[in-house]
Amino acid sequence: METDQIDNRTLMENPQEIIFAPSLLAGNHAHLAKSAREVIDHGLSWLHVDVMDGHFVPNLTFGPATVAALRDEFPLFLDVHLMLDNPDRFIKPFAEAGADLISVHIEPDYDHRTTLKNIRELGCRNGIVLNPDTPVESVLPLLDAVDLVLVMTVEPGFGGQSFREDTLSKLTDIAAFRTGNDLRFRLEVDGGINVKTAAECRRHGADTFVAGTSFFLSDDKKAFVREILNPGD
Ligand code: DX5
Ligand code: ZN
């Protein structure tokens, strides 16, 4: 199935537009190209790439070489989620590899504002990420300087976990702060996302949905994509 590709830049700029970014973590690691092709064949233009260091989270995944290879092969918007103790040291290699968006966690100790600024100076969009147990207040001072906020809806590290309902109030708080301060950034959720939890997150203000397991293991991906792009209908 070939469908018209959507303009990635317009998607990023248009907050009314729902974005669905399949997570490559749940793809076929011996055939990553096949998994990326499936994303394109379903008319999608974003691919979420999870980068883990075995320290910040207890797992290892992809590096800059994977991002560079995907960049060479596919016209996808590469949404790179860095789960690293020292993300500031890795933004340049990932930007040079061709990431379109680089998201960094708030929890490790580094200069967050400078790193977010550097990501933009490297020509990428930036995002700040918070874990389920991290208070919303920790990211609020940075929200004038971001293109995206990623609220983790599971503890990061592994796919296939259950959605945490207690993260929904974070979405409400961040969405209210965005409106109250006339800010523009995307509000993304990641972890345990399926058609049902996406609808819940949408009701609480999310506009960008990451899903690995529920997409790649779906028997009817076409219906899944249609439903997740119209959450709650
Ligand atoms: C978890 C990753 C997620 C993961 C989500 O640490 O950040 O992107 O792929 O997987 P699912 O959709 O299976 O919960
Ligand atoms: Zn992720």
C-alpha cells in the first residue's frame, strides 16, 4: 500500500494535527528496514527511535549509525529519544546522523537549557522528556525553549509495559501551562500507548503518540493507524 506522504514540517508546525510515531524498538531488529518501510507504507511520516545507554535505563538499543542508515534510506521524520546519562555529549553525533528531532530527559544532571539550545543550533527540533515519577514543575522553566514535551507514560527502558494512568494529570498540567503562557510545543506520550490509551491522552491534551508493541504486533495495522489518528472517535 502506497499512500501520499504528509509534509513533516507542516505536521510539526500545525498543533491541531495528530501525529503517530511508531517506535522502532518494537520493530524487527534483524530487518529494521522492513519495519521502517511498513511505517511509510501506512502513510506515516514519523519514526520514533529509542536510544538507551544501559545506565540511565537498564537496556541498550540503537546508536548514531542506525540513525544515519535510516536517514540514507527513508524520507522519514526521525524522532530520536535519548535515554542517556549524558545526552549533552551525544546531540552532535545524532544531529550529524540526520535526526530531525532530538529529545533529552530532564532527570540527569547537565545544563538542560544550553543543550536544548544547542540541539536547535545543530538544525534539529528539540524535546524535553520527563519520567512518570518526575514532577511537572521540573520542566516548566524550560518550556519557552522547546518544540516538544514528551511525557513518559511508563518507566523508560522496555517496550510492552502497561500504561500508567497516574501520568494523565501531567498532560493536563502541561497543556494548561502551554495555553496559559501562549506557548507552542507538541505534547507527546510514549509507553503503553494503544487506541484506548491514546484517546485518554488526547482528552488530557496530548497531540503526538508513540506506540511500539501495539502497532508492530497489530494484525490490522491499517485500522490501527486510522483509529490512533482519530483518538476517541
Ligand atoms: C520505552 C520507549 C518507548 C517504547 C514504547 O522506554 O521509550 O518508545 O518503544 O513501547 P510500547 O509502545 O511497547 O510501550
Ligand atoms: Zn521512546
